[in-house]
Amino acid sequence: MYRALAVTRAAEERLEILQKQGHVTGGLYRSLGQEAGAVGAAFALNRRADGTGDFLAPTVRAAGALFLFGGELVDFFRQYMARATGPTGGKESSVHWVDFSKGFVGPVSPLGTMVEVMAGITLSFKIRGEPRVGMVFSGDGASSTGAWHEGLSFATAQRCPLILMVEANQWAFATPTSKNTRVASFTEKAPGYGLGAESVDGTDVLAVFEATSRAASRARAGEGVQMVELRYYRRKGHAQHDAQEYVDPAELTEWEARDPLMLFEKRLVEEGWATEAEIDALREEATEECRVAAETAIAEPLPTGSDATRDVYTDVTTQHPWTRAATPDPRVAMDVI
């Protein structure tokens, strides 16, 4: 579990270096301070590579869960650097890729829509009588979108085995959560939907694991949708270009003292689960693994111009619908049969 945390931190630190070197030209989204949420949650699920395990829909700040579900580090770097060798051939970025055999579905860009997608996937589990659950991450800002509410309403009504992980990191871009909702905790929304809910300290990886394990057990037992709220803080801006000028420096300093890796390292030593030397070795191993994966991706080619349209357009000609047959004239009445 600690190794997974260390790999997540090292991968994003390596990406920050790559962006400063000009290798990453798009947005870079850090999960600094949130790593325990993704790692602890993913550890509570059944992860398999044969298409029979649980399903995951991560956000850009849940890369730690993606790695645990089998997302390769080298593919992560390929995606961010738009390499032709990447899972999407350079057409998408970060965690936006799909592998049904490993059980993860990369997010689509409109916020909240993955709740709808995962409602459909988990409904298929229920219809087939499979003991599988799906997990979808969403930020607190996404909870204000129509798709989030529509998907949650459908999933709860159908009692889908879905776990909704709410990343309550206190910011939606530059908008504080207090201006996004009137509730103090997102679990207060649960009674209106009829779902089970639990709030947990998102900086404590073991607390996240335990809460998510309980949610998964309830979902598998037919109790329907479960919510786990992860309380933590987004210690970087929305993306690397965001200077966070709207953040109180004292507040940021307070949360830096609650760093999830630092807290778990202390727990590991105090409980006698690992020595400081073993922890240092795991951290160094994670850093080296990320360095090798990044350098592999850097050496690979970018897509050619002709690659840009591959798997985008089709050569099958279809008839235009009547709504697009001609530009409508609003001054002329139209009789449509």
C-alpha cells in the first residue's frame, strides 16, 4: 500500500519535471495531498486482468487507483506526452483511456457524466447476477452538474452496486466548496437519494480502505449505491498553470502537515510494520521506476498527421437527419411529418 502511494507521488513529480522541460504541453493535474484516497479505495476492490473483476472510473486526481487496476506507468507518461505509442495514440491525455479487461474506464471531459456511465455498467452486473461492484470518483464541483444528479438518481432507483467516491478537496477550480453547496458534508445529500454514505479522513489511507471495504460489502449484498466522502485538501492548483492565488497560505501550510505519505510512514514505523530503511528503499524504487518509464516514453514518437484522424472518422456514408438537411429559416413555417 505504501509503495502504491510512493509510485503515485513519484509519477506526478516526474511529470512536473517533464512539463518544465517542454515534454508535456497540455494540462498537468496533481493529486498532491489526495493520494491516500485513490490508493486506499482501490485496495478495497477486486482487481483482475481477465475482465471479471470490479470496475473503476477514476478522475485525473485518482491516478493511484488507475495504477492499482493495472494502468501501466509507461502508458501514463505516453498519454501525458501525447505519444503515438500510448493507449489513445496521442489523441487524449492523462487517465483518459479504457481497458475493459483490467476493469477501468477513463473519464470523459464533461464533469459528472461518469456517474451515468458507471450506473449503466453496474446495472449490467446486477442484471447478470454478478458479485461485482463499480467505483466512480468525482470532485465536489461535479456534484453540481445535472449529469451527476441524473446518474445518481437512476443508480439509486435501480439499486446498482455502485460506490461513489466524492473527492471533497475543498475546491472546484478556484471556487471553494462553501460556494458550491450549502451542506457541510456531502453525506448530507444521501437521504434524498436513499443511498448509504460515510465520510472519512482522506489523508488516512487505512481509514479510506476500511470505509471503502464496508461500502463494497454493502453494495455486493444488494444494498445499492454507497457514497464515501474523502475529506482532504487540494494542495496544488486546479492544474499546473494555476498559481493558487486565491488560497490562504496559512491554510495550505496546515494541510501540508497532514501529508498522507508522511502520516502513513509514521504509522508504519510506530506499529512496527516497516523500518525507516525499508520505507526509504520503497521510495527510491518508486522514483527509479518512474524515471525509467518516463525516459521510455520520451524516446517514442509523436503521432503523424495522418494518425490524427485514425479511429475518428468512418468511411460509411449515412443519410443526414432532416434537422441537418438544410439551414432552417425561422421566418418560414415548416410542416414536419
